[in-house]
Amino acid sequence: MSFKRKKVGDILEYLGGDIVNAAFLDKSINETDVSDICFDSREVKQNAIFVANKGRSSDSHKFIEDVKQRGAVCCVVSELQEGINIPQVQVKDTREAVAKISNYYFDYPSREIPLVGVTGSSGKTSTSWILASILDLCGKHVDTFGSYTSGALFSFTGVKPDSQILEANRIVERIRHDVDGGKNTVVMEVNSYDLALKRVESSTFAGAIFTNISNDHVDYHGSFAEYLATKKHLSDLVREGGFVVVNKDDSELGKDGIFPPRLRVLTFSTKDKTADLYAEKITETLQGTTFCLKVDEALYHTKINLMGAFQVQNCLAAILAAAEMGVPIENIVKVLPEITSPPGRYQIIEKNDSLFVVDYAHNENSLYQSLNLSRSLAKGRVIAVYGGEWDGQNQKRRLMGQMIGEKADIVVITTNNPKLESVDVAVKEIKEGVAKSKSSFFTVPDRRLAIKKALEIRHSGDLVIVLGSGHHSIQQIDSEKIPFNDYLVLKELLENE
């Protein structure tokens, strides 16, 4: 990579006033070339700087003896570790420190390439996919990724298979790879954890997209107000004169004056004609979604190969961002019909007059939209397969179970990705919600068998929809990680009938 290697002394000087204490710090290491900035002890190699972190459920300070053996030249810590003879510098916030020194170490790559962040309670991946596709089809060299490598559609070959999350150091490293590799645009899916945990804190964004905001992840953030504030923080990371694309139909994000006045705020809508970009005459078909696009006084009739009116909103957000990045609207409209549907986002299989769907929908807003679309497409009954991950909001899982029961004719209750949680508890809570509706239901904890059950009870004309996992390729039960992809399993079961 074409960045200037830094010495230990350079990085410690850059940390400067962030350092509150030090131990075993020998000035003789100051001239040592740093080989890497590591936040994962398993990645430490000779002359790397290791940044330890004490989180909610784990503390990597306990691996400092291990990183010493691996050849770490220095450790950045929140608590000095006694009895381990390795240079240590103590800072107040190691997450802030790793973001700061990683950007310095890799020569601030986000200053050299337009970086667009996409956030929201739902639609992040679809919007990122659409925007990246538009830019690619219009001649840009684009990279697209998210911090969750196990869940994102866009994998990073530089990350080991067992790595699940890109932390600040690896996010910055990837952007440096993009700059050096000839990319001229980066589209990044940014979730609320990325913002709260400062994974993008020292990056500079050219623009940001806010798809929507709903009552999601409140368990982690403490309140809806804090969740909203965390999401909005992405706009603070946008450079002076950059842009923010906002859903005007959203009751919170659509309010005037909530984003910094130093930024250009652009709005999209399917309800309000005063928005900068407005869509009407939306028609959903099995072949995709058609709509009429209004830009200033110009009208464009177009089509996308994505299902659902909610995808039109994601498309509008991407169009505005692409236009801000210099792509003429005429060129954008021309390539829209060429964009393929992202994996796991309302993927349809047709067989014997029935429809079979896999959709990532997993929160209240996305489940509501997905099931409404399913109802409009089904000739017969809607059969939903659903298992929700635990998120600390057990009552919320019950409410989602009730909503699915009210929208579907039959619900097959199962698991999704229970991890260390009791499968019985997960299924029980969803069942309590579904039982409040008028829907019939079955309980089949094994997800493969649950999908098979849905296929067995279907009639001609029914629509079977498998919800909540989408493009994911792994299911974790206890500590075991099992290869599992809803679409591949569904396709296999249908082929073997």
C-alpha cells in the first residue's frame, strides 16, 4: 500500500494529549517502524501496535501477554497492566484512539476518495447496492461494504473467514486499499453500532444517506432519542459543503433543521411533491416495480428489478446521491432497469402457480412492508416462516410475532440465529405473539424443517415467505456455526419435491 510507514514515536506523538499515563515505555522503540495497527489480538504480528478494549461482555486487555509473545511493539490500553513488561500507553477511550491512529497510520484515505455513508433502520443494504450499481454502470470504480462481514453482501478478502466485524482499523485499511487499487468511490453501509462504537469516527464522508428511522436497537442505545442522536452523528462526519440525503416521509428525519446547516440537505419522497426528488404512479409486479420520477419539472418513467414500493424510496435516495456525485440524471434513469436485485431482498422463486420468497425483513417496519407486498402478490394464502434473533427486547419479539400473525394466514415459528440463547425461549416468545392473532401456526424449531413444513402445507396459489435471515450464510446454535442460507435451502427443497 502506498502510504508512508510510521514509527512508534510518530504515533505516540500524534496521540499526544490523549495519553494519560504510561508504563514500561522505553524511548528506544520510538524509531521502530510500525507494521500494523491491531484491535484483534489474533492479528498481531512483529512490531504491530495493539489497541486493547474493555467492552460490555469482553476485555481484550487479558490478551496483552499473548500479543507480547506475538511481537507487539507497544500497547494502547484503558487500564495499565501490571507485571507485563511491554510498553503501554493509557488513554481514556481506546475505541477513539484506534480510529484516530488508524487514520493517521494509513494517511487519511477517506480524504482522497469520495466516501458515502448509508444509514437507517432499514434499507441500508438495498440503498448501498442500488447506489453502487448506478455508479458502476455509469463508469465509476466503486467499492461497497459494511462493517459486518458475516452479514454484509460485500465481502472483504483481506479479512479472515472467522472475522465477523470490521473495526475502525480495518475499515480505514480497506479504504486505503481502494484508493491505491484505483477505486474512485466508496459506498459504506453504516449502522448504529458503527457510530456508537466509533468505527468510522475519524473518517471523512463526502455525503450521507438517511433512509428512515424506527424504534430499533433501543436495547443497546438506551432510548429512542439516543438511537436517533447516534444515527444523526453520521452527518457530523460529513465534510464541509458535503451532502445529506434524507427521507422526507420519515416523521423524525423529515423535520426541518435537524442536520448541520453547513451541509446541503436533499430530500426524497413518495408522498410530498415538494421534495427534491419525488416518485408517483408506483406499480408492483412480479417482474419488478415501475414508477414515474419527477425531477424539477422533468418526468421520467422507469423500472427497477426490485420488488416493493419501499424499494422505490431506497432507489430515490441512491439517485439523489449519485446525482450529487456528478452523474447526470438522464444517465441514472437509463441504467436503473439494469440493476439486479440484491441477494436476500425479496428474492422470488415461481413454481406450479405458487410463489416462494426469501426476504431479510427482520424489524417491525421491514416486516410490515414485506408482508403487505406478499399479500398483494399472493393468489391464495400467505405462509410465513419466521424466527427472530434475541435483541434484549423480548416484548418486541412478541409484538413482531403478533404482527406477522395478523398479516399472514399461517405462521411457521422457528429459530433464526439463536447463538447462546435457548431455542425454546426464542420460539416461546414468538409463539406468544402469534397466538394473539387469528393466524394458524406451527412450531418447528429447526429452520430447515420449518421451511420444509411450509412447503408441505401449501396449496396452489399460495405464497411462502421465509423471513429474517435473507443473504446470511451462517446459523449459530450454541457455539456451533452451521452453513445455512435461506434461499439455497428453499431452492434445494423445491428441487427435491
